[in-house]
Amino acid sequence: MKLRLFVSFILLTSCFAVFGQENQGSSVADKGLTKVSVMYPYAEGKTFNMQYYESTHMPMVAKFLGSNLVKYTIEKGLASGIPNQPLPFMAIGTFYVKNLSEYQAAIAPNRDAIRADFSNYTNITPIILVGEVVK
């Protein structure tokens, strides 16, 4: 019985150590990157085509960013953080880039194409937040 408890304890602490290192590694790897969040607020009567956004729009913008792009993520809004309150955002697309000025230089000549594509997946005007990953 004592041996079984000891083995269980070792396995459990090993799992915590491994998962803890993974979480620390990803935040360390992202530290210093510029994070561009494109947020689509929820409002009555607004629409969002997640399939098009995921398969066409985000890959198009990612291609414009080239090697400056580290990764991108897509989030589908599910609920508010406060029960019985409206969903704050229908979706959020996030680009993690190495250099802000390179991001801006890549987006500038493609801004019209990016904006023209909005009508293919949404009738929402996005809110954009540019920040630095600090942890």
C-alpha cells in the first residue's frame, strides 16, 4: 500500500513538473513579441462566418506578414465572464509578430485587400489592440 502511494505521488509530481515547464516555456518564448489582436464585438444583428475567417481571411493576412509572423490564433466567443450578460466578442484573431514596424510595413500595401475581404465574413467593424507580450 505504501509503495503504491509513493509511486502515485511520484507520477503526480512528475506530471505537475512537466506541465509547469510547458506553460513557462511558452510564455518565455512569446515574451517580447508584438501581439496584434483583432476583436469583433458582439451586437444584435451582427454576423460572423467563422469557417471563412479560419480558412481564407486569416491565412491571407498571415501570408502578407511572411517570416515576421511567429504564429496566429483564432478564438470563437462562447460566453461573457459574467453570467446572463451578452457575449462581449464574437471572435478574436491574434497575430504574434517579431517586429511591429515590419508588421506595419507588410499591412500598409495590403490594407485595402484586407478591408475588402471583411464583407466575406462579417458586418462588424473590428477593434484592434497592439501590445507587447511581457509574460
